[in-house]
Amino acid sequence: MKFIKVMKFGGGCFRDADGFKRAAGIIRKETACPAVVVSAAAGVTDDLEAGLKRAVKSEAGVGRTMRALRLRHERLASALLPTPEIRAGVLAEIDHRLIRLERLLRGAALIGEASPFTRAHILSYGERWAAHLLAGSLREKGLDARPLESEQIGLAADDSPEDATADLQAFQRAIKKNALGLEAGRFIPVITGFYGLDSRRRIASFGRNGSDYSAAVVAVALHAPTLEIWKDVDGFMTADPKRIPGAKPIARLSFGEAAELSYFGAKVLHPRTLEPISRRNGTIRIRHIFRPDRPGTEISAAGGVRPDVLKSVTHNDRLAILRVFGAGVGCKPGIIGIIGRSLADHGVNIISVITAQTVINVLVSESDGRRALKILRSIRGGVIARVELEEGLALVAAVGEGLSRRKGLAGRVFTAVAEAGVNVEIISSGASGVAAYFLVRKADALPAVQALHAEFFEQRRG
């Protein structure tokens, strides 16, 4: 028997014992045996990160961290697992991992720092505990569920300690050699998300919220055609429902549309989740754990057609722009490469680049702005005359398959924004066939989104 579905449960599903029970109930209703991937319980990764910071400052902080983590997981197990034998077994596994975690924290305290690999290792414990708790809850329901950590299934990654990329070929070779491949369909594997192993078997993190991505990798390795991601949201919406009360659920998206929405600010899905699934022409479904009767959002190669083309409007108001000035910088070979390498070498991600003859505009995260300015000002020689930093900007993106091909659509977008009294700072259209985006002042971001949502998704008056 082959797995036909991988089910991934995010941290928002595991806010308390009832969340674990709800997830177990959903899994139990499956007619075919699924594979399951889990995130850490809500807030646990943040607690681990805060605990590491305290440990680096003083060993006295280690005890406080361990007591809090132990108490939280013991309470979860007590509320979740009424059968003494099951509860005792899960608590023993949790305790074993708490002991290993404490050694890592005390080691970091001893030397006053933690390497990126040590940090990734420490942050991986939330997923380990969640896998044991959910597997225990499934056993309470009479199902044969077994927690499997990334080490056990050989989830291979490259040698990046943070934001690693899975080595799918190595993972597929490993999966054939262990029980997961041999006994597919005989038990429910509950697999840790978020991390894999590099070539030296060190823990490599796929980045914060990277469990979505690792679930996609597991689905491809198991040849499961469907990845079902359970969260505490309805899926993708026509806008952020916290900002736009009239936002509506989106039933279908193409891979391109979902990728652009994720990249430009919609926090429903980790952007890299789409990479492995789209290559195999699979399907991703995003479901709401508190509303399992709703269909959520389906993401596939086909997507779905909407008469107005636009599917959603999103924005990111935590941006800064670096303006690199110089005569001919826009046409000088190698300048963009120098800028990109200089920022990448210092861990600064470029969100977008917009060029003109005399200026290159580089979009970065607001938190990276001042550091990026210092880096680029250190570049000597060449045609760069000066570098300026502008903060307080926001990016607004209109996303829909076929946007670039529909006559008059871009004009309708910018007319709606202009009528709302919003001045557009920079426009970029054509870089993607499914998205047009523009920069406005941060204070104008919400009015721009409101205007576009009213124009394309709300009933007109009169």
C-alpha cells in the first residue's frame, strides 16, 4: 500500500491538548493511512530561542528554561493521554529529549555562544516533542502511530545550518532503507518537520515556519499526490482578513499565484513549500483545523480562472529601499552581481531589484536596511557614486494568473489606487506574469489595499 496523502499540522493547531485531540480526530477519519508531519506546539520554538539567548548570557537561565518546557509538556501529556501506559511512554521520550536539550544549553552557556548548527539542533526539539504527543494521542484512539524523527528517516539537507534546502535524491535513497518505506500503509508515521541532516549528520534547519516545506519534501519522497496542510486559517484570502473585514476565501490558486502571494506578504504558506510539489504536478490543500467542513484552498498547476483575473491583494509594510546611484549603473555589467554578492555574504536577502539608467533600487527587509546600507557603502571604486537608504515604505501586490495579458487591467489597478488618494512611489510590472506590485508610503499601504479590494472583490454601490 502506498501513501496517497501527507497531512501536515502547523503549530497553530497545537495551542493546547484539545488541538492535539482535534488533529488526531481528523487523522482517524481518513479512509487510507496517511503520513503525518508536525510543527512544534504553538510558541515552543519561540521559547527555545529565548532560552538559548538566556543561556548564552548566563548558565543561571538554563534552569528556568528547562522547568518551563518540562512543565508545559507534562501538562500536555497529562491532559492528552489518559491511558497510564501510553502517557508514561510518551513522558519518558519527552524527558529523554529534555535531558539532551539541557546539555546543549549548558554547553552554549559554558562557551558563551552557540554555532548556527547548535542553534538549529536546539530549535528542533519542539517538533520532536510534538511528534511524540500526537502519536500518543493517535494510539489513544486505537491507531498504530509511530513518531519518526528526521534522523530516523534520513531527511537529507545541504550543509546550510539555517534555511537549508532538502537533498531530495539522498532522502529518497534513505527512505528505501528504513521501516517507513518497507511498511508504508501498515502504521501512521508522525514525522518531525522543520529540520533535516546535512552531509555530516548535523541538524540543519529549513528556517522558521519551514515545516511546510519539509512536509512537501516528505510528500514527494513518498510519491503522495496530495499534501494537506492544516492550519488555524481558512487558507488564502482575497486580502488579509485582519485588515480587510470583507476578505473572502479563495477556492483555487495556481502554483505561480500561491508563490507570489507567499513571497509578497501572505503568511499562509512558507514560499518554498511549492518548489518540490510543483515539480511533481501534485496538489496542496490548505484546511482550517477548527472548520474541517470547509474546503479551504486548493493549489495545483491548473489553478482556477476568475473573470476579473485578480485573485488577491497583499502587502508587506516592513521594507526599506537602498538607492544605488551612479552614472550608468543600470547598464554597467556586473554591478548588480557585486551588490547581490556583497549583501548575500552578510546574510541580507534581496526582495526585489528595480533598475534605471542612473539608479538601482534594491528592496530589503526593514530590519536589514541599515546594515545593508553600511555594506554597500563599503564597496570601493567602480561607477557607484553614493548609496541612500529610504525607510517607511510598503509593497502592495496584486496577484492573478494572466494579469500581464489582460488589457486595461493594470490601468484599472492604478486608477483605483489614485482615486483613493495614494501616491505610488515605484511601479514594477512584467517581472512576473501573475503579479504587479508597487511601492507606497507605509501609511498608504492599507488605503491602497482597501481600494483594490473594493474595486475587484466587493459589490459596487449604485
